[in-house]
Amino acid sequence: MLFLIALAAAALVGVLLWKLLARQPSDPANRSTSARPTAAPDDDPEFLRQLGEKLRREGEDPPRRR
């Protein structure tokens, strides 16, 4: 019976140490200031429209999807 109590206590200490050491630093300077990811140019409908017009003016066909 004493063995089971010691095993449970060791498991509890192990879990507490793991949580304590694995915790992320709460320093606000380390946090990302941008909540929204930066969009790539090919996600912008205006950019795609201008690109299509430019390619038509130059007489090139836009690349086709496979």
C-alpha cells in the first residue's frame, strides 16, 4: 500500500514539474503583435485583375492550371 502512495506522489510531482517547465514565458515583448497574417499578392483580387489586364495588353496568355 505504501508503494502505491509513493507512486502516486511521484506521478503528481512529475506532472507538476512538467507543467511548470513546459509553460511558455508570459513576457508581452515575446508575443506577436500581428493578429492577422499577411496576405500574399495572389490573394488580392485587385492584384489579380491588374495582372490579367497587363498580360492581355502584352498579348500573353495567363498560365493555365493543371
